[in-house]
Amino acid sequence: MHLNHISDTPGPIGIFDSGYGGLTVFKEIVRQLPQYDYLYLGDNARVPYGIRSFDTVYRYTLECVTHMFEMGCHLVILACNTASAKALRTIQERDTPKLPIIYKTLGVIRPTTELVGKVTRSGHIGILATTGTVASQSYIIEIKKFFPDVQVFQEACPMWVPLVENNEFGSEGADYFVQKHLHNLLSQSPDIDTLVLGCTHYPLLIHKLMQFLPPHITLLSQGEIVADRLADYLQRHTEIEVLCSKNGQHTFYTTESVEDFNQKAGIYYGKTVSCRHLAL
Ligand code: DGL
């Protein structure tokens, strides 16, 4: 990782996703921690990440995170499970430690896996995620560390991100793919009582999911979980907290069309946004 611009003045907290999904996490973070400045970047030009190789997801994520550091962020949240599964560890262990001042990245998988074993009563958990996240086995590995007795079942849902990105999450077409993947997952164990939405795009499908899910199943989405953990992290890491500026300002960037982003982001974020273009 090479930064053209390095500064130790405080900057916004970065929130990164391959597209719009990270806005579902961002919304909760802002609700809990409104005092900070934030910079959101959606790599809409290259979404979806979920079908791409380890190397490609790492390369794309590193490129975006590098831009966010250069734009003043010292802390970037990968609000994307696929990037958290495939790029976070390498960036944390190999790239950021070489930089002369503090630059940090945090992901969304760890906070979720620390909690999920406390929610299940049966000890059987289902993970709905992208093909890349499922193949990485990150959820299985992380949950084992915290809750060795919990059994984890997974289902990759490759059509769900395209449905969400194309604003088709409420359509009849979405019914087929939602039912298909829920059925595939739940038929792996009749005892599954907790499902994790292991992709930040999936909360947009929550109404469809509730429609087809048996009522005894708890659905966990990550926004609140990640926001809680970030609040706790900033309290414990004052050396990073002082590098986060506090004017309550929000800046949005996309690598694709600004008009599209402005039009669609409100669906995820709950407010209209005015974003800027980042050329990669
Ligand atoms: N929202 C992302 C995630 O949480 C990525 C979806 C994608 O780009 O495939 O995995």
C-alpha cells in the first residue's frame, strides 16, 4: 500500500462497500454515533464482489481503502462481508502496519460472530451470504472460535445482490430466489432457529424473507451489531478516536454514475444524498 498523501489531522470515518449495501450499516452507525464525520464509498462500477476471486476482491478493496485514507480517513469500516472475508486480514496484517501513522480497517464478520451464539437456543445457525463469503468459510471459522458447540450451515445466494442493486427486491421475481435459498438452507437442519443476513445488501430483502420464513426463526441483520461494536471500539481505542473528526458531516462517493447513486441511495439510507464521483 502506498499513500500519496499522509496526514495526522483527524478525518472522517470511512464506510466502504462494493455498492449500496453498506448504506444499511452506515444508517445504524450514524444513528448511534452522529457526532462523527463520515465518508461513504460504493464501488458500484465493479459490484458484485461476491462472485469474484480472492485476489480480485483484495485488489479492488485495497484500491478503494487506499483512496479513502488519502481522502483523510484514518479508520475505514469494510461494511461488506465479502471484502471482510477476503481482504480484511491481509490489509490489517500486511498493508496498514507498514504505514508511518495510524490507519485502521475493521470488518463486519467478527462483530456478528461474537454475538450470534448468544441468540440461538438450538445451537443451529444458518448463514445467508454471497458465494465468496460462503466459500471463504469465514463465518464457520469465526463462530467456532467463540462458540465451539454451535453448528453452522451456509447457503450462497448469488442472485440476491443483483436483485437489490437493480431495485427488484420487492418484485415477484425476487420471490422465487428468496424461497429457493431459504429452502436450501433450512433443509440442511430442521433445528436452525437463527439466520444471519451475512451480506449488507440483504436487509433490503427483509420483508420478503419474513414472508417466507417460519415464525420461530430469528433474523439477524448487521447494522445495529456493527454500530454497537464500533461505539465500543472507539471507547477502548482513544488513539484512533482522536483521529476521527466530529462535525456531523457526511460525504458520499461512488465509482459509477453519480445520478444513479443519488437516485437509489435514499432507498437504503432513508434520506436523499448528493454524491461525488471517484475515478479509479
Ligand atoms: N454487500 C456486500 C457483502 O456484504 C457485497 C455484495 C457483493 O458485492 O456481491 O458481502
